[in-house]
Amino acid sequence: MIVGIPREIMPGEDRVSASPETVKLMTQQGWTVLVEEGAGEGSFYHDPQYIEAGAQMIKNCEDLYNKADVILKVKEPLMNEAKGKHEIDMMHEGQYIITFIHPAAPANHDMVKKMAKAGIVSLTLDGVPRISRAQNLDALTSMSTCAGYKGILMAANYLPRFMPQMFTAVGMVKPINTLVIGTGVGGLQAVATAKRLGSVLYAADIRPDAAEQAMSLGAKVIDLGIPKEAAIGEGGYAQKLSEDLLKKEREVLKDHVKDMDIIFCSALVPGELAPVLITEEMVKSMKPGSVIVDISIDQGGNCEITPPGTVEVKHHVTLVGIKNIPGHLPTSSTWMFSQNIYNFLKYITQDGQIVLDRNDEIIAKTLVTIDGQLVHHGARLAMGLD
């Protein structure tokens, strides 16, 4: 089996899908590993390290796509401006790709359809279920850890105020208020990081256990009033709510949003669009200079007006919609991600070949396109196909 590791082309994306450590593991499996020259530079993994680990370095990414049986990437296929070609157009029928696809997000619908039409077999790491045997495959959890930590640091940088309480010669500066919406892995890391920086903490999650974990870290929990049976889905993830319950949730949050200096949004439903929890009117109510960091933007975002992929100031509030926050922590995030994707590839490989058992829960929830068909349930729902 030939595994291809291309350089990521999203602007500002410094991660890579394989570290020298995982390249060595792959070559020990008997796989041939092709790495595009310079692919690891942004993560401070350099070409000589990959060569020492057993990789073959490829100068032209088109050659890599042409030769590989399976492509491992961090981000979904994109337009390669330098080549004047979309990455999908460099791929071939029957080729596998494993990456974060976020197929339910509207911005990715055309790309997903293009992959299906090209006959590409695609698997999305954001679909890995939260079950015991999938823990070491769970790149979403790994990247959420990175995003929670780095996202709060970014919010602190954009905030025009001190975060902690400060005693100065001219008087006392009060600490700022931070609200974390969605206290899964990323949210809890955000709570812990904001606490270290001296903020007053508030947290909201429709799942009682998740809210309790935030409280154990020092956050004041906002009760959203959502029944437990409606809130908790398979594997402990949040469940998709009805529009009536979402409206109820927004009404509760509205009373708190206006008092916050930082809002960190990380509420997600696996395989679905992220719920919109902060409306434009709620943003207008916030103090000038406040910051919203929306790490759920890959799946549409929790804030109605978060700009996808960038940072904008709207209604005097800084809205951070950067899609690759873990990419701003490239060495640590690459190390974690590369372990996850290697474990995933190893999981679906038998006797040196990829074998997809579609009755396996992990395969069923990560498979996006196969045999020219779009099969991902969340994407089909989002596109109105189911």
C-alpha cells in the first residue's frame, strides 16, 4: 500500500498529517510512504527527519496524488492555487482519502459531491464515534484539546482589556467574564485555560454531566433548562434539539451574553450542523471590545454571524471564525493528529489492504463517499437528500 502525505495548502495551516514518528510506524507495517517536500516545515518536522524515518520525498504534489493508494490530510480537499487545480482533480477513482471533511457544513457540500462524482472513497475523522475502541482514533477530541487551549489565548490577544484582576497604583481593575458554551473536551480545556488567566468563569452545556465537569473547574453553570432525555445522544455527545428547545436555550443565554467579555463557542452535534445559539441581536448587546471565539465554525458555527475562516469586527465585537485554531499550535497538534490518523488507517487495514466493513460503527459513521455515492447521513440530511 502506498500512503501519500501532501503539504497542507489552506492559508495559515501549519499542521501535517504524519510526523516522522508515524512515518516510521507506517514503514514498519510494510507500507510505502510518500511525503511532499516541505510538508512538515510549519510543524517543525523537517525533510531529513522524514527521510530518516523511511519516507520517500516527492517534489511535485501531483505526482504524489497520482501514485498514492490512500491520501492522509489534515483539512478537506481544497483548490490548489499554485497548480490551478483542485486537489480532488489530482486524485483518481478508487483512491482513499482520510481527513477532516465536515461534510454536513454547507461550505463543503459542493466539494463532497465532487468527491463522489470522481469515485473517491472518503472517510471523515470528525465522524469517529465516542466509544472505547475508537479512543485512539479520535482526532476530533485531540484537536478540541488544542483548540480549547489556543482559542482562549487568541481571545485574550484580541481583548482590549486585562483578563485577571489587577491591583495598580491608580486603582483596581476587575477581572473579565468568560462564558464557555459547550463544555466537551474543547470547552473544558477553554475553562481551565481561562481560569489560569484569571477570568471569572461561566459555562453552559445541555448535558448535566458536562456542566458538572465545568463547575468542578471553577465555572458558574448556567442552567439552560433542557430536559436530560432531549440533551444527551449516543456516546455522551449532545443531541440535536428541536427548534423550540433551541429557542428556549437562546432565551436563557440572551440574559447572560450582554455581561460577557469573552464567549467561547464549542457546542457541536456529531455529523450535524452546529446549533446556532448566539444571534446577531445578542452580539449587538455585548460590550464594545468583547470577543467571540467560535471553534464550531467548521460545522457552521454557534454564532449566527461568525465569519468562516477569518476574523472580523461586527457591532464592535471581534468575531474569531478561524477554522484551524489547532494549526496555530502546530507541533503539539500535529503530534496528536498524526497518531490518531495512523491508528485509523491501521484499524481499517488488513493484510496490507484497506477493508471497509460498513457494518462496523466506526466505518459507518466516518464514511462519506464510496462507489460514486454520497452515503454520510448527516451530510445527506443537511443537503435535503434524506
